[in-house]
Amino acid sequence: MSLIAEAPEFLQVFSDGTVKRFNPETSPPTSQSSTNQYKYKSKDIIIDPSKPITARLFIPNNSSQTTKQFPLLVYFHGGGFCIGSTTWLGYNNFLADFAVTSQSIVLSIDYRLAPEHRLPIAYEDCYSSLEWIAENVKIEPFLHNADLSNVFLSGDSAGGNISHYVAVKAVKNNGFCPVKVKGLMLIHPYFGSEKRTEKEMEEESVEDVRMNDMFWRLSLPEDSDRDFFGCNFEKDEVFESVWLKFPAVEVYVAGKDFLKERGVMYGEFLKKKGVNEVKVVEAEEEKHVFHVFEPDSDATRLLQRQMSEFMKRFG
């Protein structure tokens, strides 16, 4: 048994198919805490026990003391489709703070990971979370004040990629989608293609590109390359009518992220397709998914405010 792929401190894949993941520090939900020190409440739930697909729900403390409805954010974590979890401390803290800042209910999804479950399984798992919401809004206490006509999708890196494809399916399903998706907020989205961008060809990006290619090899369907539709959004066969009904989009890019160009290209692609509201916002001095590794930074607080303003504008 030999090691065939590795992301140091996160992932090892062996020749016999064995996968070992090494999670960073994690956080339990507040439902397991004996104190009331938080401005929010959180709990872990099961979306589908047969797969399994799980999630963590966050609500502001005051949401249970009012009858007003709250917007709902469905969040998909990053990790090249191969690692990551809503239980990671960085994700937990970012989304808990965001629920309070935005006064929204947040559902963060733990979808099945590659290479055991290659694309498009992540898309299918994450779309099923929308169906779960509709089926459980009346029986899950944390969802009692959720406004299913005011739903937003978001995610970072691979989760930003997932947000796009879940939204495409929601629009394609039109009246059959169980919730109303008002907008997408893609944070440093993870897209690619066989053709390299200028940034990807720079010498300083060599190690990032190598790791990037490894994650794509592990997550794409067997015998697919980086022009698979899940990697290269331009290769997806989507009717023009879908773009005309596509929700508002805000794309967040980081100036020191070698994937910045991909996010800008995605925004330009949507504009050319006729999507009505598209905006690209840059954090010039920040790196890829800084909000996960620095959830208490000024840049992260600004990102949370920008996302909150987007939800208020289009909600």
C-alpha cells in the first residue's frame, strides 16, 4: 500500500483506496454546552441518514423570542470536495457570528466527500438539503421562523462551486424547487479548466496549482479532465432561459489568491449570459478562504457585513 495523494495535515489517499483525514480543531454545537454565554444557538441535525448527509443549524438567540420571519442562508464548506466540515472551528465561528450579524438562520451542510464520493454527488447531496428544509420547516424548532421565500446560498472555495450548481438546478426545477433562492454569495469560488489562467502559470503559484490539480483528480469523475462541467462552468449545457431567471450573485475574491481570476471570470461569464445582478468584490490584501483561518479578523468582519447587506438588498 503506497501513498498516492496527500494534502499535509489534512488528507492522505493510499493505493488500496484507503483515505485518512486529519481534521483541525473542531467545535461542538451549543446544544452540548452547559453555559448560556453565546449570542446564538446551534445544533447538529441529520439530512439523510442513509448516505449520510448531516448539517449544523445556527440561529440568533432572539429568533425564538419573536414571531417575525428570518432569511435562511444555506452554506456549503470548502476543501476541494475532499476535506472540510461544518464542525471545523473556523467554519463554526464564522457562521455563528454571521447568523448574529445578519439576523438570519444558517444551515451549514456536511455533504459526502471525494474521492470516495466523486462529483456530481456533492451537488446532489447539497440540493437535497433544500428539500429537507421544506419537509422539516414545521417540525424542526430551529426552522420555525425561517422564511422559505427568502433563501440564499453561499460557500467558500469548493462550496462556492457547489452554490452555483445547486442554484442552476433550483432554477431548472422552477416551480418544483421547494424554496425560493434569492441570491448567491460565492467566496473565493473553486473553478478550473484545462487551460491555465495567467496567475496559475506564475512561478509563485506552482505549489498551489499542484495541490489544486490533485484535488481535482480526486474529485472529478473517473476519466474526466478539468473541462468537466463541474470544474469548467463554461462547459455546462444550460438553456438561456435559466440565466434569465438566475438569482442575484455576489462573488468575493481575494487579491492574494491564485484563484482570484477564476472568480472574476465567473462574474463576467454570468454578465454575458444576461444574469441581471452580478457584482465582484475584492479583498485586496487577503488570501484564499481567510475567513476560515481568521474568523475574528477585521477582513472577516467586513465580509460578514458585505454579505449581510447583500441579503438585505435582495431579500
